[in-house]
Amino acid sequence: MPRVLLVLVALGFLAHGLAGNWSGTTAAVSRLSWWSLAVCFVSVLVGLGFMLLAWREILKGLGSPLPLGVASRVMFVGQLGKYVPGGVWAFAAMIELARDHGAPPRRTFSATALGLVTSLGCALALAAATLSGQILREGWYLLALIPLIVVGLHPRVMTWGLNLALRVARKEPLDQTLSGAVMARAAGWTVIGWLVYGVHLWVLVGGMRPGGLSLYAVAAGAYALAWTTGILTVVVPAGIGVREGAMVIALAPVLDAPRALVVAVVSRVAFTLADVTWAALGVIAHRLTRAPSDVPAGQAPVS
């Protein structure tokens, strides 16, 4: 019951956020073609799928392999918690959902933390490679995190750091060390995910028009920088507002502020709907593939 309540609370905050910006959202959507909105949404769905593969690879490397359907339910239903103020609900929900499938909390926590840091490093690297010098100079403090992340993702360093965090939380240390090969595969999936994310913004800024291919680098870097800014603003649920402001600034070389704000609003809605879609797909996949033996005797199935 507490899990169902958390999901309902998360959906409530999510719906409240959409309703609060409904007029602006509908106005923004009305300025775009249906095919650009469709490509935008599909690219976000696919990008999230690659992030799922990265997280699942890390969890598997820590000793808890999960079937793809189960992993999608754990990750995306749990991730609805990011819409609840507090910043810890997504972690807590994923830990509880994964526990049902034999993944110890220490492994789920570690995989989620490593997945987040890996994504942060890839996003910053993409922004550094694609955005103009003036924008990067204004966000130099973010780019300064790149070498720290690279060092922190070394297997020995990250194992030490995770075990320290687990010790502070009075949890058992990790019983398995991630190999460099596992982290390389996870980073590879993450990079692909970020490149696909870039497509969703590229099509919104008019990239599919003749000569629009050159806009891809700016679009990919703009979203990477905006997401990074939002994720590091931990006091704001899912970086709402902060991410949009950063995106408007990053898109300044190719769009004026009003048009950039339209793109930022549509991008936010696309990711929100994709989160809900993936969560629903995860629940459906779990129900379709769950064997009767997955449910202990005398216990009703829990979604």
C-alpha cells in the first residue's frame, strides 16, 4: 500500500505541474507541426530506453541481473518519485521495487547513483563538445566537474566512495566490484541515449528543414547543459523551471527567447509523458512475463 500511495502522490504532483502550465503548454504545442511533436516524443522514449540499458548493465555488474521488463518497471515506476519534492523518493521507490526481485538495497542504490553520475559526466562532455565558447564560459563551474567525474568513475575510486556512503547509511558494503568493461558498456549506452535525446530538441528547433542538420550539435548540447543544471538543483523537483531557463540561454545562438521558451516547454512535456509511458509499459511487461512462482505462497501480487 505505501508503494501505491507514493505512485499516486507522484502522479498528483506531475498532474499539478502540467495543469499549472496548461495554457502555456497548449499555446506552445499549437505552434508546432504534429510530425515534429511525434518525432520529438519517440526520440525521448528511445533515449530513455538506452538509459534503462545502462542502469541495468551496472546493476547486473554488481551481481543482480534483472529481466528487461522487470528492470523497466523498477526504474521507471520508481523514477516517478522525482516529481515529489524531497529529492530522495525516486531512490527509495527503486530500492523497494528491486528488493522484490532479489536485488539488495546496496546494489540498487549503487547502480542508481553510478547511473546518475555517468549520465552527468556524459551530458557535460556533450555540452563541452557542442556549445559555443561564451555559453561554456558562463557555465565553467559545471564543466569543472568533468575531470572529477572521470576520476570518480574509476572502479577502485567509485567502490571506495560507494562503500563509504553505505557505511554512513549503516548498510552492508558492496560484495562485488564493477569491472572497467561493465562501466565502459554502461557509458556507451548512456552516450547513445544522450545523442538520441539531442534529436528531440533538434526537430523542435527546425532541424528537419533544409539546411537544418547543422542545428543538431547546438540542440544536443543545449539539452545536455539544461538537464545538468536542473539535476544539480536538487531543491527543485525534477529541475522544473531551472532546466527551462538554462535551455533558453543555451539556445540563444539559434533561437530568440520566446521561441526558445516554447521549445523548452514542449521538451519538458515530452519527457514527462515519456516517463509515464515507460512506467506503464514496465508495469504491463512485468504482468505479462511474471511467472506464478514469482509471487510467494499466500501473498497477493503487488504492482
